[in-house]
Amino acid sequence: VLKARGAAVAKTLATAEAGSATFDCDSIRKDLRTWAEAHARGFDLPLAERTLAVYDEASRAGWGGRDCTELPAYWSARKA
């Protein structure tokens, strides 16, 4: 990802301006919800479940439509 989107990530970290979203955080959330299918079949996917929680938090903070490569900027600016 850094090869292809490194400049966009650096710009977002430096300016906090959103770039164009090629694959946004909400799309990743949709894909991560497939862990529910695994859970229904008796499998636990704790990493997928925790990752979904991370993206859910970012989406609630208004980052859902932003490109997924910009998420490091969210975490660096996040108040604990």
C-alpha cells in the first residue's frame, strides 16, 4: 500500500486533509462483517472482530468515506 499510496498517506498525516477515496473505511467495514458468517459456523475470528471495532470507531468519528490508507492519520490525531 505504501508504494502505491505512500504520498497520499504522508499528505494526510501532514495536513489532515482527505484525499480521494479509492477504497474507503466503510467498504472495509462491510467486508469485515463477514466474520459474522464464520461465527455462525462455529469459528472465532478475534482479529477480524477487533479490526471491525477499530474501523467502526473511525467511521463514527466521520472517517467512513475516507480512503482506508488515511486511517493512520485518524489514529495519530485521536484523543485517547
